[in-house]
Amino acid sequence: MGKQSQIDDALDWIQWNKNSCRYDSFISVFSLGLFNKFKEFNLLKSSKQHKYHKEYALLCEIAQFPLDSTSSLERKNLIGRFWTKMNEVGLDNNEKGKMRFVQELLLLFAPLLHLQPFFEEERICKLCDLKEKR
């Protein structure tokens, strides 16, 4: 068995179902890049009170699945369960295989409160001496 064939076999899990390219790309970038390289994406940093915490935990479980595992079918089943869960909670209400945008899946990062931007608004009126921040 050649080296390229071994790589193809090891990464077979990336495409878990026909026409699932946005999940394939989102999960691949998260698993191979974000989760393993940046501590900000650690499951312990997510808010357990957030309504999508369980879905984020499942995404982290996928990212922790060993790449050299002999069971790509097990990983595909895990990803299939992930998609089903996303559909059940309404985070992704598109039918399986329907073309959509990857950006819609970014809601999964909502439990990571420390990554969310916060804005401070300051209003000042010199005429009426108004000074207000929120």
C-alpha cells in the first residue's frame, strides 16, 4: 500500500455522506486546525449554560477522535449523529444534502463566550451634559 493510499484511508472520515461538503469542510477545519492548535476552542472554555453547549461538546468529541483509528465508519456515524442533533435542535434546519453556507454553522461557537465581540457605546451631549455608556 502506497503512502498516498494510506493518507486517503486515514482521512476517509472527512466525507461522511454524499453532498455533505459544508459539514465536511467545517468539521475538517475545526478538527485539524482550530481545536488542536488554539486553546480558545477547548471544551472547558465553553459555557455549559448555553443552549448549544451539547452540540459544541459533540463537535469536540469528533475533533478528539483519533485520526489513525481503523474505524472510519465509527467516525462517520459520529458525524451523522452530530448532523442529526444539529437538525433536532434547529441549529441547522436544512434537509440532508441541500446546498447551504458554512457560515451558518458558526453558531456552534456561541457557547465560547470569550470569543464573542462586545461593543461599548458612549453617548455624549455637551449641550445637555449627557454622558452615557452601555
